[in-house]
Amino acid sequence: MRLLLVEDDDHVAAALSAVLARHGFDVRHARNGEEALQALVPEADAFGVVLLDLGLPDQDGYEVCGKIRKRTSTPVIMVTARADVRSRIHGLNLGADDYVVKPYDTGELLARIHAVSRRSAQEETAQTVGHEVRFGAVAIDLPTRQVTVDGAAVQLTRKEFDLLALLAQRPGVVFRREQIISEVWRTSWEGTGRTLEVHVASLRSKLRMPALIETVRGVGYRLVAPAA
């Protein structure tokens, strides 16, 4: 897999590149945001993942992430010392697929790289045919608001359907709790959190796929392919 490492510290980049190379990654190093954006021009060879440091010399890493997301769907993992929850949420809101806090265990970083790669592949498997969204065995007919699993109809309430349809828009991508409440219930987060949890549990039960909707602790939910 080709990987773009955006890191201004050459010593850190060299050490991490060596580790990644030993695990089969073809690493390109960009020292600042502009180099990273140039590497991601549409005609360039595709990268499987971008590792993005936030403390860049020419522009803030959050700004770079926003620009990356406008030009490519390549998964982005933010790698930074900013450990507070607000920073993590801000990064995810800008389109980052994951957020790793320094100092980190190399094994964990490798696992996260593989995880976002799998999620990206899962998103590509979700197809929209006309007004129908398909994700693995699940088919969602948007005009008729019908859901089937392996061809068998599943009866959902209005809000259960709206919740599933929202998550299915971008499989593998985290939807914040506040965003889900706003789009499905058309209200604010306060007092509605328990309702969301109940609907998620009901969907898992009715679809008979407990692993289909993953809880991302402290952030929200995402749709993932259940283990075979």
C-alpha cells in the first residue's frame, strides 16, 4: 500500500518510514501542507492512507485536512499531541477517518492504518442503484422506505429507517451523535441521547447484525461490514 506521511520533523519521519517500510508500505514523505496537497493532485498515483501531523510549518493541519477532503476520499489519520476531546471531534468533523495521539504504540498505529483501509474498501462496496442503497446483504429502497436483508423484508419504524439510511450514506465514516440527532430527529442533542441509543439497539436486533452499527466511544456511530 502507498502511504503519504505528512510530518515536518525529518527524524520522526525517517524512523516511522523505516517501520512502515518493514511492514510493506511504500511511504512518500511530505514536510508541509503544500507538499502534501501537491502529492494528492488528481492525476497522481493514489495513496491508500494519509498520516497527517497537525503541527505543520506552513499551515495548520486541520486546514490541510479540509483541503485534502475536498479533493480526494483517501482515508486520513491525524497524528498529533493534541489529546483533548474537542480537538479529536474537530478533526473528525473536518473529515479525518481516525485520530492518533502522540506518543503512540507503533502496533496500534499499524492496526489503525489497516482498519481505515478496510473501512474505505467497505465504503466502495456500498452501491447506489437508482434509488436503492446496497451494503453487503442489506438493501435500502429510499422511495418506498423498504429494507431487506438477503432478500427478506425487515419492518422498521420511520426513525429507524431514517437512522439506517443516514449511516448508509457513507459506510465506515463516523457520524457524530449531535449530527444524527439533528438530521433524524430535527432537534438538539439535549435529552435525546437515550432515544438514539435505543434506536441503534433496535436496528441491530431487527437486522440481526449486531456488528453492523459500531459505537465510536465519545463521538458517535458508523456503519461497518459484519465479520464473515
